[in-house]
Amino acid sequence: MIYEIANPSDACTIEAEDSVLAAVSILLLSNGAYGLYDEDGRTVLPIFAYSGPERLIEWLKDHGIEDGRTDEFFAKNGQEMAKILESVAYGDFGDRKSITTLTDKMSAGDRLEALSKWNESKRSSLNDISAACIDLAKKIREETAGNG
């Protein structure tokens, strides 16, 4: 499924099979400053930047992430979360379908390179969400190597 990142900069989308993993990936990326919507406009991740920590803790609990077990969750799901972050593409849902059509049959490496070029050509903001996603994905892959 495709999700749009709610942010004050350029429109961006990510791709994920699991909405909770997509949401937690964006939560880590933005420290609660971004939200996430699915293709039907439903909120997958609310913006937590201006709310108390108890709201975030409640959201995590409601989505099966128990306090004190976040390291276990991260170890189990880190590699998939990195893949989700690497799927970032500038543009809305329609733009996403265009770039996906072009990259569908590419190898993983070629696809990442094509997405990188697409993102650089489409970004209009100084805030480079795609670069932040790729940097975070790299860190997550390093920290969870061997876990999946």
C-alpha cells in the first residue's frame, strides 16, 4: 500500500505492506512531527509534535508496541522499516504510480538510484525528507543487521 507523509514541505509517499511499520518508520524519522495517511485519506499516524507523551504511548500500545519492548520490536522489524524508508518518493499518490511504473522491473539497487534521481528533481523545499529517510534507513540496517 502507498502512504502519504503529512509534512510542511513537499508531498512525499512511501510504500509498505504493514501500516504500523510504515507509521513507526515515519515516527522515528520525524520525532512525531509528521503524520501518515493512506490512499483513502485515513489517518495512519497522527502528528504528535504538540501533544503530551501519554498520547504517543497510548497510540503505541493500541498498535501492539508495549513499553519496555521497543528494542525487541525494532530488532524484529528494523530491516523492513529500512525498506519502507528507502521507498520514499516525492510527489502525491498519482506521482507515485508514475515512478513505480518506471522502476517496477528494476533491480533493488537500480530502483534506489532511480528514486534518488527522481527525488532530487522533484524536491522544491530545503527540507530534504528523502535524504533523511535514506540516512535513517542506513542506520537502521546497520543497527539491526542479522535480525531479518
